Amino acid sequence: MRELLRLLRLVRPFAGQVAAATALGVATVVSGIGLMGTAAFLIAAAALQPSIAELQVAIVGVRFFGIGRGIFRYLERLTSHRLTLRLLGRLRVWFYEALEPLAPARTLSMRSADLLTRAVADVESLQKLYISVLAPPLVAITVAAGTGFFLGTFDLSLGVVFLILVAAAGIGIPTGMRALGTRVGNRLAATRADLAEAIVDCIQGMADLLACGQGAAQRHRIEELSLRLVRDRERASRVEALGTAAMTFATHATVWIVLVLAIPMVRAGLIDGVGLAVICLVAMAAFEAVLPLPAAALHLSEQLAAARRVFTILDARPAVEEPDRPVPVSGEPSPRALEIRGLEFTYPGSNAPALAGLDLDLPSGCRLAVVGPSGAGKSTLAHLLLRFWDPTDGEILLAGRPLRDYRLDDLRQIVGVLSQHIDLFTGTVRDNLLLASPGADAAALEEAAGNAELLGTIHDLPEGWDTWIGEQGLELSGGQRQRLAIARVLLRKPELLVLDEPTTGVDPVTEMHLMRTLHQLIEGRTTILITHRLVAMEAMDQILVLDHGRVVERGNHRELHANDGLYRQLYEAQQLTLSSELGIRN
């Protein structure tokens, strides 16, 4: 019930449209009832062969209600679907606004396909909130009350009995459908999520599945999930059909009961024969408002299951929060020294710290390399600088102020990160660059691409800046993808540049070209280079060597190479590997 109340609060900003759509829905059903009632009066009265003048009002009424029903139905559908689409837009924005602060700290444990299902299928299911759940009860209550009052004008007992019967059908049958449909709705939402996950996994890992000979097994899994989804939908359809059959039975039973009550009144002269025809057909037509209620109850079960999945995301607390009083940041770059004091961080669910006891002073314009074997805690430092997480202990100061005092958007404008896992989006070269600065003009784009030595590549592409690069930039080579990512970071003009494994996935020759480009770009710029590839370390002002989250060595390349420590071991081992790789290429 709590989920339903939260969903109803979403509709509150559209109260005017809800009222208009409900009024049009009531007008549509009332027109149908009026059409049946006046038609019954016209036919029954005509059987007595009165003058045509006595039937004129009924004839006009039939025309009015017949035309009005079509007009009101059109307007009701137009209004309700406009409301539904606006509600869907609000839901999608609401979901994204809640999801964005959770990334990446809270989304690491979530399945991407499951998130996709929640963002698309579950949110889309909630768009039916008004049409399938909210409108039918409102229309049914209004129409039932009006019909009961109308029948009561013939005899009070007819109105009371009708209201009792329609309430029993309108409450009892949907309640039963809700009980039957809750489990079906939960299964349907879960199966839909499992199928989406399997399909996304299959598409993303198609090459590996085929290479391992598991294509048929994955196809079989998808077929099983598809069949399970079909069975779940069939169960939902059977429950809905049962509700429709029960409501049809209730409609005819109500007409029979009203007829049994009204016939003695006709014999007693309390009601004439024409009135009897009108009473029966009006009672039957009024059930049009009640017929959608079983389906509404079933849809409610499905939507509450979807709502619970969506609210799980909406209720999750971000790992970091905005400051109450953020540090004002001017639009112009300014020298900002970086200081780290006693920094410690442990990932949630882990017992071993990823970083421990880290101290650092990085003056503005200084170039720092953070090196070490895999798992030493290097990338964790980049995440902490962007406040994807907050330190477990210690603090990071920028211009003498803790990072917690900066708005996240301001901080991420100051700190630019080139991640080891580059995400290029399906679109053009221009689209991917403009992600960093949507308002950048052509000159700024060319400057960033030129600095990244990408301009020649862009001019050689079939459509230049508007060349489609495919999903994750698969139409580009590894080096081109890296340079595009570098250009994207440079377009933002960050004051502090963090390069996290910038040459991941490229060959040694391309790596040397990229590092040459990067060292030209970071000249005079505050830079932190995080890498396990010790290439061109001579150009760095400081080098920190991490191992198991702790600083084991500190100095410049010449000083560290002179010591017989971890840095020298890593450097010499890499030189052997690099020589071997270059020898093979030659």
C-alpha cells in the first residue's frame, strides 16, 4: 500500500488533467447509459403506437447520446494518453535523477541488464498507472452512484439493491483478482529482468561465447527464459479472463435481480412497462464502468511489483552527498595545490584497506606518477579524487579546502580523469567530444583534437567529424579510441588532470606515441599519472610507488632507479618485456 501512495503522489502535479480525463471518462459511460436508456424508452414506447410528437425527445436523445459517446471517448483517450506520456517522461527523469548520484559506488553491485529493465520496462509499466489503475475506480464510483440515484427515482429499493450488487461485484471480484495476480505480477517482473540480463550478456559477450563454444547453451538459456515469460503472461491472461467472466456473470445476475424486483412493481402499478425496459437496460449499461476493475486490480499487482523494483533504486542513499555550504568556485582556472593527509580507504564488504596512510603534497603545475603492481590501490586514488567515494579516514585538500566542501559538479569540472576503461558512446566523433563540453564551438573541438594528435585521423574518416564510430568506438583502432578520450578530457580544460592507465590495451609502439603526446600536454599542468607501465617516467617531477595500498618508495626516476627497491624491479622487468615485444614486432 505504501508503494501505491508514493505512486499516487507522482500524479499530484497533474491533478487538473486527471480531473479532466476522469470527467470525460464519466461522460463517455453516461452517454452509453443514456443511449441504452433512451433507446429502450423509444422502442418500448413506440410499441404502444403513440403520436410521433411524443417520441421526439427520445429520438433526439438517442442521437445526442450516440454522437456524444464517440466525441467524449475520443477526448477522453486524447487527454488520458497525453497525461500518460507526460507521466512517463516525469518517471524517467525521476529515475535517472535518483540513479545518477548512485554511480559508481552503489551501482557496482547491480547488474547492468537489471538496471536497464528497471529504467525501461518497469518504468514503462508504471506509465499505465492512470489508465489502468487510477481512472477505472474513479469512473466506476461516479457512474455507480449516479445510476443508483437514477434507479432510486423509480423506487428506493431498486437503487439500494443496485448499489449493493455493483459494490459487491466492483470490490469482491477485483479483490479476488488481486490475490490471484500478486504472485503472477511478481513472477512476471522477475522473469522479464532475467531475460533482459541474459540477452544483454549474450550480446556483449557474443565473441567470447562463440570462441568457447557456448553459443548454443546461451541460446538455450534465452529460449527457456522466453518460454517462462510466455507462461507467466499466459497465467496473467487467464487471471484477467477469469475476472472478465466473473464480471460478465455479475452484470447479468444484477439485471435478473433488478428485473425480479421490478416486475411486481409493474403489476402493482408503481412502474409502467416502459419504465421496466429502461430500468433493466440502464442497470446493464452501468456495468460498463465496473467491467475494467478486475483488469485494474491485476495491473495494480504488476505495477506494484515494478514500483518496488524502481523504489529500490530511488531509496538507495548515495555514497557521497553534496555539502551544505559548498566552496564557491570561479569560472576561471586558478592554481590549486593538492594535499593528502593520512588517507585511508576500505571498499564496502572488504576487510583489507585499498589505501592506507597516504600522505602527499602536490603543488600546482607539478607532475606526479603513482605506480605499482596491479591491485596496489592506484585507481582507488583516482576514484577518491573525483569523490566517487569518500575516504574511510584522513582527508584530501584542494586549495586548502576538503573535497567534501566542493559541489560534485564543480569538483569534476576542476578534476579531469582519463579512465583506464574508456566509454565511447554510439554516435559520431563530434557527439562524443561534446559530452565533455556541450557548448564547445568548432575551434575548441579542433584545438582539443589537435592537442591529442587526432585531427589528421578525423579528417581521414569518411564523414570527418560526423563519422559514426559504432558502439564503444569499435570502428576506431585502440590508439584512436585513446586519443579521442584524451581530446574529450582536454576539451574540459581541467585544472587537475588524472590519467588512470592511459595506455591500457594498446601495443608498445602506440603506447610510446601516446605517452609522448601526453607528456607534451601535461607540461606545466598539475597532473597525476596512474600506471603500472613505467614509460617515460623521467619526465615526471615525483613518483610514488604503491604496494598493497601503502607508499613503499617516493622520489624521482633517477633516485628510485638508483635504489634496489620495488620501482627498480618493476622498471627493469618492464624494459625486458618491452624489448621482447618490440623485437617480435620487428
